[in-house]
Amino acid sequence: MDDKDSVGGLVLGLMVGAAIGVVVGLLCAPRPGKETRQMLKERAEEARNGVSGVIRKAQDFAAEAKQKAQARLDELRGQDMA
């Protein structure tokens, strides 16, 4: 469960980091409304892509862990029959 908690923490960290980046960007570099909206759109897309990548990695990790657990279970079942 530690790995699952780590992935959740990473996703939360990415979301918080993206939000902080947007706020700091708005406060430090005032721009006209159109430019600000474009910047926000780009940052949101970057955050979405980052989160999507983390989710894919978590899914891959879970699938691999399931396969390993199933193989180990099958192995243990085979030992019980012997």
C-alpha cells in the first residue's frame, strides 16, 4: 500500500504545484486578459498531461502487481496439492 499512497501523493503534489504555478504566474507577470487566458489554458493542459501520465503509470503498476500476485497464488495452490 505504500506505493499506492506514493502515487496518490504524487498526483496531489502535481495538482497543488500546478495551481501554485498558475497563481504565481498571474501575480508576477501581469498581462492583458487574452494573454492571461492563453497562459492559463497552456498550464491547465500541462497539468492534465502530467496527471494523465501518473495515472497511466499507476495503472501499469497495479496491473503488474496483480499479475505477480496471481502467479504467486497459483504457485501456492500448486504446493498445497503436492
